[in-house]
Amino acid sequence: MRQFFPVEDLARDERFVQTNMAERMADTRVPGGGSQTSSKKASSRSSTNRLTPDRHDASDRARGLMHGIMVGEIQALEGAGRTAHDFDAGDGSGDTIPFALKLDMARQAWDEARHVEISAKLSAWMGTEIGEFQENTVLFEAACSNDPVLRLAGVNRALEGLAIDVFTQMKEFGDLAGDPYLEFCEDWMLADEVTHVKMGSDWLRKVTENDPERRSRALEFQQVVDKLFSFGGARGDTAESSFQLARRFRELAGFTDDEVDTIAELDEQALAERKAAVRAMNAASAAN
Amino acid sequence: MASETLAAAVIGKVTVTPAEFRLVAFDAHELAALVAELAEQFGVANPIHLIVDEATPLAKLSAELDATSSDAPLTIRAESGALENMKQLTTFGRERAAESLGRMLLRARDRMRDDFADAPPDLELTLAQNAAWDAYCAGRLARRGHRVVQQRWRYNYRNRFGFTDRADEAFERLWAADDLGFAEMVAAP
Amino acid sequence: MGDAPAPERTTARAPFAPWDRRDLPGMFDVAETARRVGNYKWAEMKLFEALGGWIATVPELDVKMRLGTHCYHHAWHAELWHKRLPELREMKPERLTQPANEAMVRFMDAMTEPEAPELTIEKLVGAYRVLIPRFIAAYTYHRNNTSEITDAPTIRSLTFILQDEIDDWRDGEMMLQSLISTEHDVERAAAHQARLEAIMVEAGGIAGPGTIGPTTVMNGGSPTTDSTTEGDA
Ligand SMILES: [Fe+2]
Ligand SMILES: [Fe+2]
């Protein structure tokens, strides 16, 4: 088995169809783009992208999101397993990671395996078939860095941080809709994710204790991933965002207020860039 | 919507707008053929105009019938997400499209019944009325051989009527029904 | 409650209750126990790394999830052994975190070789039909032969770990039985098992020769082993 495993080789059965960020960004349609069919009022909650029960497409959007969570959990499982495998136990320098960090990664693999189990059960409950929606492999890509510290920053802090935001929203949705399972399950998964993010925050600090340059490289990578995972501003503090930044849970997971503010700024930037790209694309197609 | 001004694709009594898609890889003629096939299967003889909004990936659908006779024009509006292949976004998904358009044709056929005279226009239906009608349509589609995941519609119904045994029983009745009036269909569980 | 005097009560009791049959002698001294525990830790570590690495390489969803769950089980075993080593006078656990011998290294290399998505049977055979049964054997022998009094902490860990090993072995065997469905599959599984088993025999087990004790009787006397590392009783 190779030391490092490329995202293109992720093993899936024939039900899954994979895509990546570049392909997703090439889709220039935007929710609400020029629609005459919806009668939504600008002031209603459904005029935002946020998942709330009062959307006309609430259950379908929840199904799509849950499937996205499920494939994300599969990739998180694979990523944690790879980090437990790819680096030898050592003092944390070079290609090694502390033995205790390897153990944490194995523990995370178990947690993520449970999350796949939970989201597969929830998907069935919601009437979604496995592989019904395409799988974006961007999550595993962040787990492919050859520097374990970058993986901690990209996966545990950025990716799992996003999981906290998404689960918080799903939990709220389940609660509002009165779904007896959704809120219960998301609550449990949130507890695990907060643990994983905290794990990332603690290890990042510890491993780079005497290497400030490596730490700043890792934090820089985290910002890149954070912006990427913002999905063109889908997450953020604004009303246009699909997902709110879950500030309280992030605080529990070891993020400082400044760090959360930085993520919010990155989300805003990503949203502005995405809007500009769509405008440019529309202008170009109108000119043709 | 700018694309509505483009020429339309026509097959028999079915017209599809736009004739050419820019943001999604749909073929207007393929769409028109599918609508014609479904209309025949469900006995909808009306002239049909399908207007696709390709600018949004959302999946809202509505059907509008000018009168209740079989020669009254029927307009179906669909956001592109209702017709695409969810495994390969922006490409056409025949199964999903058949299910989406099938529901709209069944709605139109329902609207031709006297006991649907009080039904509000599609865009004025409440979320609960929509969920009930979707369950009623999806059950009929399944019995006509279309690939429909019952649990999806049960979940949708539960989201509107509650996660209760009563709601589940009402859903089962809707799913199995073939001959309901509007009031009966939307009655609370 | 009559007038009879209360019987005389004493709190003096034997240190071992009549039902407590634990005995003092054991097969292993502190150094030998530490050596074995170091071998266990090394092998558990290699196993959890392999299971973790394979998760991304298997397409079968149920197998993928099970590997993630079992990866943690073996990491926990490695952790228990890691924590036991300083209690056995090895203050640098890394020093004893070693393979039993060179053949064990070759075994792990051969076991972790399969990577392609169509090789799930080979991956599972290596872990569940060769290595884990060897763990069960080594741990069972250790638990049944170490001093029940002086080495109680090792026994406690062995008991927890053995429960995991047996449960995981059953999971793995059931996954294999569900995957092996043709004659060709049977041949694949058997051939891979034979190849790995041969290396394992060369290694003599997880803790090297004598892993499960002496197995032959010489000179009509007590069983002997060619192990030179057996500790004093
Ligand atoms: Fe997770
Ligand atoms: Fe996680």
C-alpha cells in the first residue's frame, strides 16, 4: 500500500458518481436566478438560501444536504484512517507524528464510521438512496497534504469546522420540522465534531510549538481551505448564506473570536468573488 | 427571463422553451418528446408549453391550465433542477424529469375534474396542499411504472403534516388513491 | 433476641477467600513480559495503521465502516500496551516497541501489500484469517500462563483486548464469507492466506518463537520450545 493515497483513487461502489470543486464551479446557475415560477416574497425566510421548513423544497433540500453529509463523513473516515496510516510515530518532526496523535486519528476514524452509519440511516429515513446525489471529493483533497500539520489545519479545523456549522443548521431544521430522529442524531454528531476540531486545534498548537513558520504555513492553508469550503460564500454570517457560522460550538472547539471573525471575512470574500464570476459569465454569454 | 424569447422546440402539441440551453446540457427536443410520451400515457390531450428556467438549479414546478377543457392550453414551468440528473449536475435526468413532469400532468388532469374547481392556482397552494397533492400524484406514478421512491414522498408529507401515526395513515390513503376530489385530497389527517 | 449470649464474631479472615483460586507462579518475569508487550504493541500498531490505510481503498461501504471501527480497537490495544511498558520498568516505550524478528517485518509488508480496490478479499484475509487469530492465540497463551497475582494489570488488559479480538475476528470472518462467492474467490483467499501463514510460521507468532509456548515433548519430559527468550517461572 502506498504511503499517500490520491483523491482520484478513492474506492467507491458503482452507485457513487464523483465530482470536484472545479466542475462544481463551472455550474453557473444560482438559486433564484431569474426564476418566475416562485412567488416568494423578498422578506420571507425562503428568500435566503438557508434550509428552513418553510421552504417549498424543504424536504428535498434536507435530503440533498444529508447525502452531502454522508459522503463527507465517508471522506472524513478515509482521511482520518489515512493520517493514522501515512505517518510513522515519532517526535512530530519531518514525516512523523506523535504516537498519541495517531491514536486520536484512529479514534476519529471510528467516530466518522459511526457518522457514516448515522447519516446512512437518516438518509434512508428521509427517502434518499445511497449515491442518489453526486459526491464532491473536495473534502478528501484537504486530507491529501504530505504535511500532517496541514492536514490538521485543513481537515480537523477547516473541514470539521464546516461540519459544525452544517450540523448546527441540520439540528435546527430537524427541531423546527418536528423530525424525531434528525435533531437527536445531529446533536450527537455535533458533540463528536466539536471533539475533532478541538483535537485539531490542540495538536496543531502542540506539534508546531517550536516551529512558528510551520504553524503559520498551516494556518494559511486552513484559510485557503476555509475559503474553499465556504462554497462560494454559501456559509457565512450574512442572510444570503446557506449556513450560519456556529460561533458557540466553534468556541468550544478551540477557535478564538478573532479566528471565527477571520473565517466570516473569508466567507464574505468568497461570496463576493462568486457573484463577480457569475456576473462575468452572464455578461460573456449575453455577448455571444 | 431572456431565454423565453428564444425560439421553441415543438413536437406535436408540445412546445418547449428555450429551444437551446446555455447553462445546462438539456436537449429541448428530448424534453418535448418526453412530455408528449407522458401526456399520452396519462391521457392529457391539451396543447402543452413547457417553460424551463435554466438559470436556477432549484427544482420548483408549477402547472397552469387556462380552462378545464381538453383543448385548453397547459403551461408547465420547471426550474432546471427538477429535470436534471442529480448524479451529474447540469445534465438531463430522464427518470427525474419523467417524475417531475408526470406529477404536473397528473395535476393538470386533476384540475379538469369538477371537484377540483376550488383548487387554488399552483403558485398559491399552501406547502401542506402541495405535499398532499405530490403524495397523491407520486402514488399514481408508481403504479404506472415510473421509478418513484415512496419514502421520499412520505418524508415530505411528514414534514408538512407531522411525524405521527395519523399522518402516516393519511399518507398511505393518498398514495393508494386514484379518484380523489381536491377537498378530500387536502383534508388534514 | 433472647438471653443467649451473642456468638463471638471475628474479622480475621484468610487473605484469599475460599473461592479465590489465583496462584502466584507465572511463566514470565518482568523483562520477558515487557518484551512480549513491546511486540504486541508493535504488531497492534501495524494492524491499526493497515486498517486505517485500507479504508480509502475498499469500495464496499460496510467493509469501509467496519475497518474504521476496528482501526480504533487496535489503536486502543496499542495504547494499553504503550502504557503498560513503563510499569514494566521500560521508561522509553519506543525502545521495546519492536517486531519480534525480521520475519514479522516481512509478514507486515506482505499483509499490507494489497491496495487495489478489487483486492478486498486479500486485505481481509491478511487481517482476519492470519494476523488476528495469531493475536488471539498469543494473548490467550499469555493470559493463561502469566502470574495471576503479580501480573494482574496485564491480565486485565488481555481480557479486554481478547474480547475485542474475538469480536473483530468474527466481524472479519463474516465479511469474508459474504465476499467469497466463487471457486476463484476461494482459491484467491486460500492462496493469500497460505502465503502469509508461511511467513508467520517463520516468524513464530506475534512474539516470535514460543509465542504460544512450548509445543513438543522431548526426552519424555516436560514440553520444550526452541525459544531462548522464555522467562523463568
Ligand atoms: Fe463526522
Ligand atoms: Fe469529524
